[in-house]
Amino acid sequence: MPKIENLIIEENDDNWIFPMDRYYWLGDPGHIWFLIEEKDRIKVGLDEFGSVQAGPIISLRLFPVGRLVKQGKLFGTLESGKWIGPLRVPLTGLVTEINTKVIEEPTIVNDDCYNEGWIIILKPANLKELDNPLIAKPDEEGKEKLTKFIKNEIEKLKVM
């Protein structure tokens, strides 16, 4: 698969980067990225747009290791000074690891959401779920889908 350039969306004085080496969950609420490290190991985190909109994250409450979570359903919540919001899992699977660093210091998600700020590791039950229309894949079509999603999110913020 050819390497896809990162998606950079600029709006006024803001810009957001979306590495295109991973997938993005576009369900409601979206802003979840996931990276398939191995067929049975998927790293999951909050994208930059979501972390910026949340503001400084105060805490994360996550389902425990060993919990089976279903695609599109909760795997935890995020609390910032602005709101408490749901975190939805992009694929059905078993939570196999929690990033304890982000539990102890949640602002790591704000500071480095795509690397040190990952949230959970998931063992997927069925990779066929990748064909869900609410998933942007790391290809040109997925990049276009993600671009449309983020621009729509920006428009929603303008009317708030």
C-alpha cells in the first residue's frame, strides 16, 4: 500500500494533523484513531481535533482490562474542564491493556495524542468490521472521508 501524506486541516488560526498511517472512527462522537500494530493488537486513542476541542483533560475513566467492548459502544469517558464525554471503541474486541501513563497524567493525551497519549490496546474480535462506513481507512478514499468529517465538525462549532 502506498504511503499517504498526513492530512492537515487549517481553519483560521487553527490547524490539525491526522497521520494517515492509521484508521479513524467517525461515529458520534468520533475523533478516535486506531492503529493496527498486529492482527491481534490495536492501539486506540483520541485524535488531535478531539483533544483540542476537549481542552485540558482532567481524567479518563476506562473499562478494565479483560472487558469485551462492542464496536461503537463505550470503552470509557473523558473529563475536561469543558465537559465529560464518551469514548467509543472503533472495533469489537477485548481490552488487553490500558495506558496507565494517561490515567496518572491525562494531559499527555492533549500533548501527544498520537504517540505517548494512546489510551487502550484492543484485541479485535473481527477485522471485517473495518468495512464499516464510519471508519476512515489509511488510503486516499479514507483521507477524503476524514476531511469531509472534520470540515463538518468545524462547521458545527461555528454555529455553537
